[in-house]
Amino acid sequence: MNTTTADAGSATAAGQPQAGQLRRSADDKMLAGVAGGIARYLNTDVTLVRVVIAALVLFTGAGAPLYIAAWLLIPEDGDDQSIAAAWLAARRDRSRRTPDPRTASAASATS
């Protein structure tokens, strides 16, 4: 494979992520784009993925928790981080800015 072929294979088409990146689909979604993203990642039909998810929901009960986990953990097309990662980062930033009230009251009590 030459560099021209490698460059053409790594380019994104119409803003789609590169091959090998698991992202929730912004274009092919019914709820959160999880099935569309998984189908694109596996290079298969989205209907097949939706049928598998529905079967997991109906027959094992594991489909709904797995779908919700994927919704929270897989970033959407165009986003750098997932919903869960953004929530954790915001929570971490908030805890850095806000002093602990127990520590602040203890420090003022000793002064």
C-alpha cells in the first residue's frame, strides 16, 4: 500500500468518523444513534443491529441497560467526549472551584 492509498483510506467522508472509531450516529438514529454507530463500526446494516438490540431487550432484559450504557459512554459524531465523560469533567471542574464547606468552616473556626 502506498501513501496515496493510506491517505485516501483515512479521510473522512461528509464528516463521518474514520474507520475504526466507534461513534453514535447523528444521521442514522431513532433514539440516540447507538445502533447506527455500531452498524457503521461493524460495516453492517443498521436494521440487523436494531433487531439484535430488540431481541436482547425482549429475551434477556440485558438490551436496555446495554443500550443506555452505550448511549452514555460512546461519543456522538462530532463530539470529542461521551456524555458520561463530559459529566465527569464538569463535576471535576466544579469540585476544584468550590471549596469544601467542612474545610472552610474548620479553617475559620481555628482563626
